Amino acid sequence: MSAPVSSPPRSSWGLLLVLCGAIFLEGIDIAMLNMALPTIREDMGMSTGSLQWVMSAYVLGYGGFMLLGGRAADVFGRRRMFVAWLVVFLLFSGLGGLATEGWMLIVARFVTGVAAAFMTPAGLSIITTTFEEGPRRNRALLVYSGTAAGGFSLGLVLGGFLAALDWRWVFFAPVILSFFILLGALALIPRVDEPRTADRRMDVAGAVTVTAAIVLLVLGVERATHTAGGWTALTVAASLALFAAFVLVERRAATPLLRLGLLRSWPLLRANLVALLLFGAFYGFQFVAVLYLQELRGWSTLQTSFAMLVLGADAVISPTVVPRLVDRFGNARVILAGMATAALAYLLFLPVGADWTYLAMLPSFALLGLSFALAYGPLTIAATEGVAEEDQGVAGGLLYTSFQFGAALGLSAVTAVNVAATGDGGSPAALLDGYRAALLVPLGCALLATAVSAFGAFARRRPAPTAPAEAAPPLSAEAPAR
């Protein structure tokens, strides 16, 4: 392998700390908003379909521009993209808190998602080009993913607390955190001469077609219960046509957004498909669970936050237990275990009742925390393993596109099913029927992801166990040779 791009500044821990801060910011931002949705709906008079777009606008901007963001990191420099778009994230998060109309909030969330789409693959590729492929990089990536989980779990509690005061603080709090991460990035991410392509043209046509395709597909799914079948079919057909156009554009582009040769790797494709299904199920379940607890059961935002806090168990499990499991059993089998655990969690929650105690819900929440720990970090490893250094930004962008595209589809699907099953009834019985029907979506996604994961888990021989002395070394102050 080639030498790493650069040595980490002063210590690799300092570099990793800043990048973990950014992914922590993403996790806390999403979780806090999720807790504030019912309050936002009440304050702005938004329908369930409109409320879904407050979440979906972010994930569409995130997923739709992620490939372009990954390409930009490879072409223009990872530090430059990380810092510049962190500033945009900070500004538009603040503007979201100042919104007075639903559409203003949706627009602010979309631009914030676009900023995250450029910032996240830049940060991930800094890690994957700094730490050598193998145990050292795996440890760094699992710490990184565990930090994202920690942000999510803290966001659940903090979001409920802030929403109880004023939901606008859910947007202002990330501004404060972003500012300190920006200071750390300027100080600790080094200015280095990164290897960049000579041709710096950007594949704008590819970015436009893939983003439009994603938006139309999500729109078609979400509006399926509100429009005639013909319009839904037309919207989905237009989306598929744009995906086909994207492939044609990438084949002919001098500097493609996504080098199609990357897609010849079945492990990479499998990792991205499972990532899509993982987030589709997880986001869809969160949306339904929060509505169930707050709208049907009448729980406060703070009560809901503490109820779902156990989902954050992956913040502890990811950096401590999962590395040992990956070393012992390999990525593929750990991912399979994670998706099977998720399917069990959704199955246990399916018969949810109007008078369920928290102890009846707890097994599902606990199993989901465990499943996310087992799947999320190893998927990050699997999607970037064996990829050339010059394509690391694109590989990271492709993975996070899958995450966010899956989240948008999952949100749209559960919303469509929920609205269709609830109908015009607003009674507790009608609401409960809608929630139960919507919960079939995450269950189906998890079962499909389990089946896909099984192919990878049993396609290759399990690696021999490593001796304790060969365990992943701690992150050192010096970058390892490749």
C-alpha cells in the first residue's frame, strides 16, 4: 500500500477527537429534532405528512448530495471541505431555530443536510487515509461510530429537555457545539498537500440526476396514499428513469461522481444495501415510536427521551465489545447478528397496545441499541475496506448516501402506511391501528437486511482467532506506515 497522506497532528487522538465531534454533532442533531417533532407540529399546525418532511428534508439533502460531497473531498481537499461546510451547517442550523413557517423550517433542514453531505465523507476519509487498513483503522472507525451513537443517545434526553423549554433550542444548541468543533478543526486538522486529481471538474449532471431521482422516489412513496395511483406510478417511473440517466452520465463523464467500477465489488454493494435497510428500519421505527408515546399515550417529551435512552447502549458497546467480536468472527457475521437482533426487536414491538407498560417496550428498545452497535460500525468498515485511497471520499459518500436514502424511504414508507391505516379516524383505536401497520415497514426492512447479510456471513471462511497479543493496538501519536 502507499504511504498515508500525512501524519496526524501532534497525536492521532487529537485528530480523531475533532472528527468524532462532528459525527457526534450529527447524531445529537437528528435525535433532538426527533424528540421535538410533536411540539413543532403543535406550534406550527403541521400535518403528519408535512411533519415527516422536517426530517426527510434533512436526510434528502444529506443523501442526495453525499456522492458529490465525497467527490469534492477527494478533489478539493478533505480539510477544506470539512471546515467550509461545517460553517454552513452552523449557520443554517441557527436559521432553522428562527423559522416562523413550516416551509422555512423544511428549507433550513434541507440546506443543513446538504452541509452534512459534504462534511461527513470528508471527515470519514480523513480517518481512512490516516490510519492503516486493518485493526488500527477498524478501532478508529468503531470509536467514530460509537461516538455517533453517543450523540444520538444524549440527543434523546437533551432534545426532550430543550423541547420542553422551547423547541427552537433544539436548533440553537447544535450551533454552539458546531462553533467549538470548528475551533478544534482549525487547530488540530493539519494543512497538508493531499493527493488530488489533476482534473478538478465536478460532475454536476450526475449530482443533479441522482438527487432528483432520490427526491422523486421518496415523494412518490410518501404521497402514495394522498394521490391517484397513476400519479404515484408516474412519479416512481420518473425516478427510475433518472437513476438510469445517472448511470449513463457516469459512464460518459470525464470525471464521474461515482466510478462505476466500484460497484463491481459484491461486498461493497452488500454493505451499502444493508446500510440502506438498517437506517430505513431504524428511522421509521423512531418516528412511529415517538408519535405513539407522545400522541397516543400522552407522554411528555422528557419522558419519551428517557424511555428511549436505552437505544444509546451502542455508544458503549461499539468501541468496547464490537472490536473484539469483529476480530473473532469477522465483519460479515457481526453485521448478520446485528440485523437479526433488529428484526427480533421490531417483531416484539409489533403487537404494541394502548396500555403497554414501559417494561413491555424495554426489550425492543434494548435489542435495538445492541443491534445498531453490531451493524453500524462494521458496515462502515466493510464499505471502505479495500478501496483505493483516491476513492475513499467517494466510498464514504456512497455509504452515507445509502444510510440517508434508506432513512428518507423508511420515513416516507411508515408515514404512508400510517396515514392509510389510520384513515380519517382520530380515535385511540384508529391511531393504534395506524402505528401497528406502520411497524410492519421496519420489520420487513430488517428481515430483508438479515437475508442479504447472511450471504456475506457464510460466503467466506471465518478468520482464525487472534491471540491477545495481536489485539488492535491503541491509536498512537504517529501515523502507521502502510
